[in-house]
Amino acid sequence: MKISREDVLRVAELAYLDLSETELETYRAQIDEILEYIEKLKELDTAKVEPMAQVLTDDQTADATLREDLVVPSAVAEDVLRQAPDPEPPYFRVPKVIERA
Amino acid sequence: MTTNWTIDGVREALATKKISARELAADFYTRIEARNPELNAYLALSPERARRQADRIDALVAGGKALPPLAGVPVAIKDVISTRGTKTTCGSKILENYIPPYDATAVERLEAAGAVILGKTNCDEFAMGSSNENSAYGPVKNPVATDRVPGGSSGGSAAAVASGLAVAALGTDTGGSIRQPGSFCGIPAMMGSYGRVSRYGLIAFASSLDRIGPFANSVRDVAAILQVIAGRDPNDSTSTTAPVPSYAEEIDKPVNGLRLGIPKDYFGEGMDAGVRTKIEAGIEVYKKLGCELIEIRMPHTDYAIAAYYIIATAEASSNLARYDGVRYGLRVDDDSLLAMYRKTRGAGFGAEVKRRIVLGTYVLSAGYYDAYYLKGQKVRALIAQDFSGAFTKVDAILTPTSPVPAFQLGERTNDPLQMYLADIYTVTGSLAGVPGISVPCGKINGKLPVGLQIFGPAFGEARVLQLAHAFEQAGGSTI
């Protein structure tokens, strides 16, 4: 077994994800099978391989990633707030974060 | 009235006043109303926006002005792509009522080129799936066989175009989500190189892999849509400055003498016999067209699914952290902030999304990062080397798009790994960042479409389109 019930619980906690008992066991078994399959990567010797995090080479993005740091007017704040489940313009309201000691 | 519109056909009909853009859009809405209840291809329609745009085009016609390249062309947009003022759900309950305050660059460019946006198409939740059965709003049915899946994740876009409910559509491809549904529904469908089309306004799944691309009923129309959406966008720092050639000029060039690689590694076990027969016949078409067929090896192909599902889920777990019940989408209330997060995400995400968040968080977590995520990225480099090595010997690579034709609804839903394995021929090109198209290559028993996939080197879209167009012109879709 690659992944235990405790592992799934720990990861769900890291991801702020409520899982039901049924989900917990179903996902554990399915992810276990997927991780078992992923084991095949061990057949490859990658000691001397550089990891590839990004497809584009520097020369393809050099112009693209460096730009003037300009302030551009944007009037979407109202529209953005309208999408919030509990807006209090100009704020988003959330449950109390800091408790008194 | 014809139901088989092409982009040129629309422009011709408008210019000669055989139809107005407004009448054309209305005609498509009538057909959508009739057929969509069965297919479930569209999730939302934008008739007011469509009418405003159609009126602009009709005013150009009335004024005798030049018409833009996509004048009056009715298009559909996958529901993971932002459309200002029109609900964009990503096929998820967590964004059930979300209305984007801005347009994706690709949408803005389509509209600036005259296209009429009809509405938003169904898809697997957050583009995670290969059958469209992971949509929170029900599966899409394949118009060529309604007991079968249209493929995924851009199943609604593929089904809409294949059934004449749009002339063209935008989809997104992360591991095959444009090409595979194109193949299942029997229409050409293309993913340009990573960086070719701006991702601004595309709601992220896996940012190093996600790409926007077109579906249409002909390669020429696929090229016309790509022409409009391709190119540098200051709002996406990964969109490149590489020049965009005129695809319409390139596609008519002869293909004789081109060297085409046939990778043995894509023709092993697990391929449906009917698919194999059609693909082999498709390769013969290129032989007749005077191409040189060269057997090549791409030795890391067999490791692509494993690397892909590490990288894609890792990036997804990070990207989907934004759905927290604070700024948009669903909130399930609780007195505690953390409990609100947990409940909102637990209630708002569907099964496949949760599974991928758990897997992706796991492969990134302390103690597993090197064994999974880093290893996956190294194998990704090896797969990219398979491609760059191949392109020193050949101009393009031919493979099947999918090992199987469209399968039955419900056939694979209980076995995620089996569903993932069906992406075997498409994820390689996704990891390498190269462009790929799926072009119709006959139908098994005259019924189920097969797709031939053509990969080209990075930013070699013109070559890919040229080969696909030549294949189509040579009758490849009916072999």
C-alpha cells in the first residue's frame, strides 16, 4: 500500500478539503492504484537530467517577461465585488479570523 | 437553409446579402434550442451579446465596408474561458453563479475579428477528464452516437461544432482535451504550441500545460481561428513574441518530400484494432501524397502518463487553492474561517477534482516532493528530448489521437486510472509543449470516427496545418 488513510486525511487537511468517510476510502484506494502505476518512473535513471518546470526557453520569453511597471487604470472593482458571496464594499467579509485569548 | 457553414461561406453569404448576421445567429439559436436538450453541449447562451455583435456586422455590410476575417461567424466558447457578463462555471458547482468581469484575450480577439459568440459549452469540471462525464451539469452526448461520450474535457465544444450548433469553437487542451474530443466527434481540433495563444482569462487547471485552441469542420477554418487568437499578449507573460505566419497561405503548399516520423512506441499494445486499421490507411495517404515515411523511436512515451498525472495534479492542487468561498463562487457558511474553507471546497468540488487535489497535494508534500514531483519534471525533460531528437530527422510526427474510439457513457467512470491511460498518445505533446492537431481519419464500421494526430516542432503550426489540410483534401476523413 502506497498511501494510507492517515496520509489522505493529512493531505486533505493541507488542502482545506472536507471529505466524507466514503470519499476518504474511495480516493485512498484509487490514488493508491495511481501511485502504484507511477512507480514505473523509477525504471528511468534521471540522476543527470535537469527538471523541466517550464516549456519555453529564456529567448522565447525574454521580451515577454520584462515590461515597464506601469499603473493601468482598471474599473472592475465593483464587478469583482459583486461576485463575492458576502461583499461589504470595498471589502470581502469573512468569518472572524483572530480570536481573543 | 444550409447547416454546413464554413467561415468563407458565412462571409460570402453576408457580403452578397443572402443572409444577415442577425438572421444567421437566430438560425443557430433555433437549432440549439432543438438539439441541445439531447446533447447538453451548451451550458449558457449569450443571445444579447450575439445580437449586438451581429448588428455591428450587418452595419458594416449595409455601409459597404470591408468585413473582418470572422465576420458573423457563430462560435462557441468552452466554459473554462472567461466571458464578460456571461456565466462561466468551469463545469463546477463551486462557480455555479460566477460572472466574469472581463473577457479572455482569445474571446476578445475573436469578437474583434467579427465572430458572434453564441454561448458557453459544457466540459469536465475544471477541464479534468477525458469523457465530459465529470461535468457538474451532466455529460455531453456524442452527436455521432448519442449513447457514447464526446470525449473530454472540451466535449461540449466538439459536440457543438460536430452537430452544426456552431461553426467553430474554442476548447482548452492540458493533456488531450481538444484533440481527443475532436477525434471522438470526427472534426479537426488543434492545440498550438505552448505560448502560441494567450491564456489570459483561461481559468487555470495546470498552468505549464494549459492551452486554448480551435475546433471547426475543416482544417482551413481551424487555421482561420488560430490565426486570430495566436500571438503575443502583454497580459500573459508566457505568450511568446514568435511571429505568427499567414496560415491560409501556408496550408495550400504541397507536402510532397516532407519527412514524416512514425514512432513505433505509439503503435504497441492497447490500441483498438479498428483504430489501427484506419491510422495505417491514413499513413498510406501521405505516402501517395509523396511524403517520406520514416520509422522513429520515442523511447520515453510509455512514461508520459505517469509524469503527466504528477505534474498536472500538482499544478491543479495549487491553482484550485483560490476557491475559498471569499472572493467568488460558492460559500458554505461556518463560524470559523478554516471550517468555512473546508466545507466550501468539500461541497463545491466534484469527485475527480477532489481526487486530483488530494493526489497533487500529496506529490508536493514534504517527504514526497523529490520522489514524485521532481521525478515527474525530470521525466518531462526526457519526453521533450524525444520530440526534439525526432525533429532533427523528420518534419512532423504521425500517431493515433486516441487508442480507442468514443466509448459508451458510464463505461469508464469507476476506474480513474483506466480513464487516464486513454490519454497515452496526447499527453506526450502536452508535456513537450509542441503543437498537435487531430484530423478525421475515417470511421470504424462507418460509424465511430478515428482521429489521426500530427505533431510538429514548437511554433511549427503552419506545417501541422498544411499536412492536416493536405490529408483532408486527399479524402483522409472518409478512408
